[in-house]
Amino acid sequence: MRSNQKDKKKSPRSAEEKKYLRTRLNTIEGQIKGISRMVDEDKHCDDILIQLSAVSKSIKSLSADILKGYFSDYVIKDIKNNKIEVIDDIMELNR
């Protein structure tokens, strides 16, 4: 996204969407706290790596859900309305 517009943009979400995202984020937060405890308790590396992999998959899944919403709510509409600068915004997501 262009830096001068980043702070102005918002993505209104329904209460249901927020609840879903918050639940997913709370799960990820719990996973990370669990990994931290595992380190403190000197758990074996392979056990920690398994949990790190689970967190990574959770984050990727949540990212995919948010990206799907972004495309369906904004990108498609912008392209249909010939607002091709949305392509620049998409390219910024990959940096």
C-alpha cells in the first residue's frame, strides 16, 4: 500500500468476522505461550519444532483467510472499477 494511505485505510468487519479472527489469534497466542513454556522447561528440540510448525501453519491459514477477504472485498471491486492502482497494493503485500 502506498505509505500516505496506509494509516487512513480501514477494513470494516462484521462482529462475526471479528470473533472468528480473534478466536484464531487467541489460539495462535496460546500456541506461542506454550512454546515459550516448553523452552523454559527444557523440552526436547523435536517437540518444540513440532509446535513451531503448528504455529506456522496456523499463521499461514489465517493469512490465507484474510487475503481471501481482501481479494473478495476490495481487489475485485477495484479492478472492475478500473482502479488498477490496487495492483501496486498487491505487490506491496509480497515485500
